[in-house]
Amino acid sequence: MTHASVVDKLTKTIAPLVKSKVALDESTQFTGQMELDSLQIMDLMLAVEDEFDISIPLNVLADVRTIGDLAREIEQQMGES
Amino acid sequence: MGSMSKFDAVVKVRQTLADVGIDPFGVLIERVLSPTEGLIQGRPTILAGTNNYLGLTFDPRCIAAGCEALTKEGTGTTGSRMANGTYVGHRQLEQELAEFYGKRHAVVFSTGYQANLGTISALAGADDVVLVDADCHASIYDGCRLGGAKVIRFRHNDPTDLAKRLRRLGDAAGDALILVEGIYSMLGDRAPLKAFVEVKREFGSRLLVDEAHSLGVDGDGGRGVAEAAGVLDDVDFVVGTFSKSLGGVGGFCVSDSEQMELLPYASRPYIFTASPTPATIASVRAALPLLADGHALRRQLRENAERLHAGLTALGYTLGAPVSQVVAVVLDDRTTALRFWAGLLERGVYVNLMVPPATPNNESLVRCSVSAAHTPAQIDAICAAFAALRDTL
């Protein structure tokens, strides 16, 4: 998958789970713009993991701030599996 | 980043509480009157927010054992076992815990928090993978973080989801450590341990069960949910605490694994802290046989839990789980739960307020914990307080 297609699939997966009306793109931030708290992000991650059939370790989430960051992490996990 | 900005989230929560005019985290129990009653704000208050499940904190045998140790061995050990020596009581308690569980090894820690921190951080290092139930206690997550293992979270109480994540690991699944609890502290729900054991066997992984809230409560011999489910032999590591049903403070891990002999040397929360005091060890040693023979206490606890569960259900409250000694009432939102909690305290009932992010599913709860020492009249008084507050919701 290309980075753009991962971002596209990721955006479609999380859109139903995001209550704020912010536009979702590569640079949208999870905690700031999407107004998600840590617990909501954890639940969102479970849905993302199922969609891509990967497991994303909690350890890497500290460095994930935007949809683009998460897309890059997904690409890395898909590459490892 | 300003030095105080890290506290921004805390400041926000405290401001919310200040706006309502209630501080649920600053409750002062002015005098402890019994295992189930204390003086709060000058009022005799039913304590339904402790974890004194078997009511052993005032058992005369435990008190006598603690007093004797205090007199003979002094007030404290003044250091860690590794650097400053092990007392005979530490060693004896470890032997007794190993025998109680029918496991070869036991290690005692100074608190329940440190038992998880010390065990998990030693077992799972940077090259290891742990799979954690989403609703596990903070001490389990902190243990993972301290050890540096790769942490994968699976859906709460969902063996199918666990299996899916183990499958993704490929060959690494055989070395993975699965972390679950027996009874979960927020809602009081039990883990489906039999199903988890089947998954663990399928992938050759190891399973650690934290029985903090189920020790003394579940199982014919009080060993917890693993005993009740008939899978104690399949659980590789059992972690527990002295601070709930045993009425003391401290924690432990028991296991047949040969790693246990090395665990203390690799466990920073074991090495770099003072060991439990002689009085603590002695009172726990006195409580352990009472817990093992505690069929009557467990029956009383179950009856009390059923009475409260049924009473609150009849009042129309939504409860977090089927009957256990933890009875969590689910309320609409944080402010409602806060006001409700304060209303109970005004009516002489102390329970726990639990709000996000400490709770699963972002729920706001008032959490009652039942004791075998509660009288039926006290349980009825708790129900009456809930009944009086129902119309205020």
C-alpha cells in the first residue's frame, strides 16, 4: 500500500469514531484537533488494528501525534508482518 | 514546557471538583470504629469503599500476631532484603504462600503495586512481548513500562481477540506473556480464565493472573478465580496482594517457574525498597490460614454481595457486572456521579467515586465494595441511601 492509500483507509476507519467536526487529513492531531482523550485513542487503536490486521505496540504511541504519524507506524508494522 | 504545565490535566479536574464544591479524593476517616464503620465529618459512617473483603483487619488473632512481632522484632526492617537482610518471617511467609498455592516458589513484595511492577518488569524485558487485557490495573501497565517490553493490548475479557493478536506475532507468540486479572477492580467482573488458558496452550505462551481482588473471595480454598475455574495449574504466575482480603499491606508472586529464583535479583521494585515490617508480615501470616479455612466468611461475603446487588437492581440502578463483592453503579456522567457520591456520604455511606480515565468505557461510577463483616442491616442501610438519592438523578 502507498502512504496515501494507508492515510485514506485510516481516515475512513477512524472517521465514525471521532465526534469533533475537524477535517481529517495527514496533519490532523489526535489529542488537539480530534479532541480525543487517552482512553478514546486506545479504543480507536483497537479498531485500526483490526482494519489493517496488525498489532501496534503501546510503546510507539507516545510518538504518534497525527494521522500521518500513525499511517507511517502502520506501514512499518505491515512491513514487519 | 513550563515546570507546572505537566499538571494542567490535574488542575482542570481539581477545578471541576471545586466548581461543584466536593472533594472526593480528600476524605478523612477521623476514627476507624470497626472493619465496616468509621467516623467521617463527625458522623458514624458505613465503610463500603474499602477492600476489606473478609473483614480481617480487626481479627484478634491477626492483631495479636502483629503486636507480638512489633514487640519482639521492632517497628521496621529499615532497609531492603537484598542489602539489609531477610527476616525469618519474610522467608516463612514465602514458604506458606507457595504451599497455599501448591507452587514451588513465592516472592514477597512490599506493596501490591510493587508485586506487579517487580514481577512483570523482571519477567518481560526489552526483547519480550506482553499482551495486556485492556482493562488491567495501572500497576500492570507500569510494570510493562518499567521492563521495556513491547506491549500489545487486547479487548477486555476477549479470548478470541487475544488469540488474534497472538496469531499476528507468529513464532514470537510462544515467548509472549499474557497479563490478566481475576476480578477487575472497577466493575467487579471476572476473567474467563478457562478460555484464556486454552488460548495460552494453543500458542505456548505464558499466563500471569493478578488475583488482587479475588484472593480470599473466589475458589473453595480462597485462592481466587483460577482455582474456581479449575485452571490454577495452568497459570504460570499468580500475583496477589495482602492489602485486601488479608487485611495488611504488601504483595506476592507465586509460580513453578525456575525464573522465580532469579527474579528478586532482576527486580528493581524488590531490590530498591524497604521490606515489609515484622508486624505486617506477622499479621498476614496469621490471616492466611483464616483465609484458607474461610468458607463461612466467603459464604457471608457472597450473601452480602447478593443482598446489595439485588437491592440496587430492584431500585432500578444499572450495575457494572454480575454479582461479586465489587458492586459498581453506573451513572450518567462525572458531575452526576460526584454529586451522588457526596449524597451517599451525607447519608452515612462511604463508597468510591470512579471517573474517567480510571474507568473502562469512559463510565462514571460509584463503586461499593462489600465485606463479610457488613451486617445485613448495614447492607440494607446502604440500599436505603441509594433509594433516597434515586429521585435526585
